[in-house]
Amino acid sequence: MAKVVVVGTGPAGLSAAEAAATAGHEVTLVGMGHLVGGKACSWRDDKGRVVEHGQHIVAGFYDEMRALLHRSGVDMRATSVSGRMEFIIWEDRDETAHHLHFTPSTPRTLFEGLRYTGMTLGEKLAFGAVFSRGMIELAAGVPEHLDDLCLTAWCAERGLPASMMATNAFRCTREAQLNWPGEISAYSMLQAIRIMGRDYNTAEARFPAGGMSEIWWERVAARIQSLGSTIIRLRKLTGVEVEGGRVTALRFASPIPHPPSCPHQGPVPTGPEERMTDFDAVILALPAPCLQAVLPAEALQVPGLSGIPRITTVAPLAMQVWHRASVTEGPRTVVCGLPEPLGFVVDNKPNYPHLRNDPSFGASLHFVGQEAGFEDMDDESLLQQSLAGVRRIPGWEGFDREGVIDFTVVRSRGPHRRYWNSEPGSLVFKPFTRTPVHGLYLAGDWIRSPLDFPCMENAVRTGRQAVAALHDDLRGVS
């Protein structure tokens, strides 16, 4: 068995550490924060309220993630609620809120789509024709050359009207699935549609019933420890040393500890660096910009890793608002098409058991979006604009500034730009889990895999994929 160091405590790192520990390896899992979950983490503020880094769901195709949670003793039915997949989409072109319902059955979802009032009959018929023709084309899989084409161009080539592509329904579909604010690779989006269309028949989407770190990820961490592994928190990877084509050392610094109520404030390393050399293999489960900062320049010039500097990441933005008012009609799940930068909102009060029967407030609104381009917008302006946007929705008129009990804004603190790793042409730059550097493996939702689009399930799968590659190398399998 090998001594394995896993760096990163998001879903990819937790998955890799659990898989390696289950296989009997001596595992050390290192994370920068005091919480686990990465960009899917949660915490409690100084008033004991749950704050999420982002709004996440467990989609129907999240088989490996469900299995990981099950092995960790998590009862998914007891710790999640049905997403119901009810969408309210605000359309700017007619200044009206329209309802869209997704069901566990793909054919039924298409039928529901024909009832959507936000499109004309001609647009619906054109969409049906494009969808049917596209699914026949993609029956054998999505060809990678479609990564050079944006989704809008792919749809236009097949006759989808420009008027429909300008709707919030079209725009929000890709943003809700992949958190993508700009043009998206046709390959990435069609991969997502193909997988979701296939697996919605077997499982429904679900919201976590509480903070994800608290109810899920810490349970996974506890399982990793129960298997004899070591978890080190509050350590930031500052450098990777490579000699002779092999990873030989890792350098860590201790971040400045911060209170649990504000873990999203990026910790700054302080004090002397510590070198770790006693390992056989390293799995780095980190975002691309973090790897750019820690891998030596010569490693980033090696084929297989040289594309990493071309991969970028987004700046997630979230705001949670505890309000006295309640939603008086319509679903509370997802409202889309609100003004940027926070274009989506969910009322989590019905989803969280500790809030469901609390009469002290009527709603727990969670707004999500992208910060890039709006970094100078202050918290109060974000609040005022977001509330004004959601008040246009029937049944949501009561959310004024006066009724706000409290609110918090969760901003990105890492390097980013507006585009992520799913923009057209980005696939060629993505690395695989096994790297050309001996003993070094990668995991994360941006790493190449059979799933091949960013989501928590891909992160979990690539964590296990990295351990499988390690096993092959230990056995001398090419």
C-alpha cells in the first residue's frame, strides 16, 4: 500500500481520500479551511444561521456522490428534500413571470415545455424539432469537436429561432445547470443535457435539508478518519517540488485562522513554510488557478499540464436574506431571470428543518450568480437590486427592504475572470487525472472524465478516477 497525500477538501478531495483510505492506503488529507466541502461548503454565522457558499442540488445522475454519502452513513431521504424542479422565469420581452415544470420523466418534461407560456407556438415547435434532431445526432455520444462551437451557434445551425435564443428561458437553462454567464461550449452543454435527459428517469433532483458541510461533508470526513486517515486543516499549499520528473515535496503554510462565521474570507499564509516529503503519491484536488500558483514553471510546460494556465475560473457570488415576508403563491424552488449579478433565488425555509416551523421570519432567500463585472457593487446595492427584481414575481411582492431581518453576501476571494472552463475551445486545455509527473494526480470538476462537464458529481468521480489511476500505476498497468 502507498502513502497518499490528498490536497483539497472539496467533493473531489474528499472522494479521493475516501477511495484511497478504503483501499487500505495511508492517507493524509490537507485542507486550507476549518470546514470541508470546498465551493459546496456551508457554515453557521454568529447567530447560528446556516450560510451556504452556493445553492446546490443533488441531481438524478449523481450516482457516485450518493454512494459516497451512503458509505459515510448519510441517509439521503432524511437529509434532503425533493427539488420539485419548479421554475419561475421572468421574461424581459413581455415583462411577465412564466412557470416551467421539470418532471422525472423526460417525455413528460417535453410535454410540460409545450405548455410554457413564455414562448410562442412557433418557437415551441422549432424547439421540439431541434431537440428531436439533436438527440438522434447525439445518440452515440457527443463528439468532442463540438467544443469549438458555442451552444447558440449549434442551435442556430439546426433552425432554432433567434427570438427564442434571446429569451431568459434559453439563457437560464445553461446558467442554472453550469453557472455559466456567457457563451458556453456546445460540447459541455450537450453532455449535460444528454446525461440529465437519460438519468432523470431514475432519480429526482433534491435540495440538501440544511448546511451541506454540516449534514454531508463532515460525515464523509469522519468516515475518512475512521479508516485510519489523518486530516490536517488550516494548511495552505504554497508549492509543489518536482525533480527528475517526479513529485518530491509539498510546501505548506498555516493560513491566518478566521472565525467560523466568515470562512469565505480567503486566509492569508503566515509563518514559515513546512515541507512534506514522506509520501508515494499526491492527489491535488484544487481549482486550476490554484495549481497555476503552486506548480513549478517547468511542470506547467510539460504536455498534459501545459494547458492549465489557459484554464480560468468564475467568481461565484451568493447572498442570503432572512425576511419577515413569505411567498404567498407559486413554488419557492427556483426563480430565474432576475437582474445580474444575482439572477437566481430559492426560498430555503421549507428545505431546512430548523427553519421550517420557525415563525420569527417568513423566508430564507438564497440568491446566486456571478460576481465578475460587479466587483465594485456594494452589499446594500446588491440587496436593494435583488429585492426589487424578485418583487416583480407574483406571490413574491412582500420582499421589501424594511422586512429584512438580516442578510449576508458571500463573495469570491480567488483569482478569476468572467469565463469559466466551459467556454468554447477550452476542452483541449483540460488535463487528465494521471499527469506526466510521476506520483502526481489531479481531481476536480474541471478535469477530463467520461462525464466531462462541471458539477459535484464530476468532482466526486474524478476523485475516484485519480485513485484508480494510482492503482494502475502501482500494478504497472499502462
